[in-house]
Amino acid sequence: MTTSSVAGAIRAALLTSEPQAKVMAARAVARDWRLGKLDFRFDAAMPDRPGRPERPELLAPRHMPKRRRAQSLRGRLALYHALAHIEFVAIDLALDMAGRFGAGMGRDFVGEFLGVAADEAMHFALLDRRLRALGSFYGALPAHDGLWDAAHETRHDPAARLAIVPMVLEARGLDVTPGTIDRLVEAGDETGAKLLRRILNDEIRHVQVGTRHFNAVCERRGQLPENEWKSLVNRHFRGAVKPPFNNSAREAAGLSRSYYGSLAY
């Protein structure tokens, strides 16, 4: 019996626009790969941009409204909405990682990043559920339109993609999430704090997966990982790698200060 290709299944999930359908599609691809229902074939190209729902309205970063403090309900709704959008885009970042680079990176790479996509789908679903419990929903507020830029900028090279997405963008989440958890606890929102603790634990593992595969690429290419990472960040990342850093979480993810210390400013 002929099975579907993993690339075709990933492409279909990427092009899915409706949020809940994308969640289900991402989880289905990861499950079908794990169960051996998808062939290791890359006979479908990844789209330049993934499917997006009509809402939220996507704005340039400079046009995003200033977020209120998490102590107020409106502030927490804005926080959860922003986090939900990050997780929604993260589904596609992980799917694209597996589908765009999997042929050259191998089966373990595909399986691990499909697992990351399933995690991100779960995170989005949990945050959307939290929004609904508080009387809102994903799409009720505008969202940042620049999150896919890192994928487009690094579409040519798995090392560049790994350097920027897991090792810069996701690593930044390790830095800021503990403070966000503290603010939610201060606001009496222990449910939200518990949710973010769960997400933080998963994100440490995601950064670890990205760092490990980045190091493996550098080893195959005869490059020093720390030096190559700094070169790729300087070339492809449009912001600054800046403190404060959650050094313990970064160390747990294999991202030692030898990578980012000299870039921090």
C-alpha cells in the first residue's frame, strides 16, 4: 500500500489557515510520522508563506499597540493574545523546519521538529482556551506581522534557520517567561502562571533540540559552533541579542554563554 509523503503532509498543514484546523493538522502529521504512515519523501515544496486566518489583523511591529500591565484583565488578555500568536506562528516554523530541511538532515531531525510542531499546537490550544475562559479569543486583537520574517530570511540554510529560530527567538522566550510568570502570580492568575510554566519547560527542550542539530551541522561542515552561530546571527538577525538572560535555562538547553555572551549589548 502506498503511503503519503511526509513533505506533502507538512505542506498541507502549513497551508491550513483556520487555527483549530491547523492545530489538528500539525498534531496529525506528527502522529502519522510517529506511526510510520508517512514516507520519508520530499516531493512537495514548502510554501513561501503559510496559511493565515482572516483574524487577527496583522500589523507591522511599530504599529502594534502598547501592551498594558498584566495586573489588569485587559493587560492579561493582551498578553495571552500575543503569546497565542507567537505559538501559532511557531507551529509553522517547526513544520517548515522539518519540511524544508528534512531531506538533507535525516529522519531524526524530521521526527523531532514534527514533535516540536505538535507541542506548539498544544501550547496555542491551551492559550486560546485561556483567552476564551477570560471572555476573549484568538483574533480579537491585532498581532505582530514580523514573526515569519526569520523563516523567510533563513530559508536557504538549515544552520541559519537553527541559529535564528530556536537559538535566538525561542531562547529569548526562556529569558522573559519567568518574569511574566511572576507578574501573573502577583495578579492572582495562578492558572495562567501554571500554563506558562508548562510552556517554559517544553521550550527548554525545543531550544535543546535546535542547538543539538546546529552543533551537528557545524561538525559535519568542520566549523566551530560558537563562531558560526555568531556569524549567522550577525548576518541574519535584525535585532539585538540582549540581556537579561536566563542562564540556567539556556545551559539546560545546551546554549552556554560561550555562544551569546560576546553578542549581548
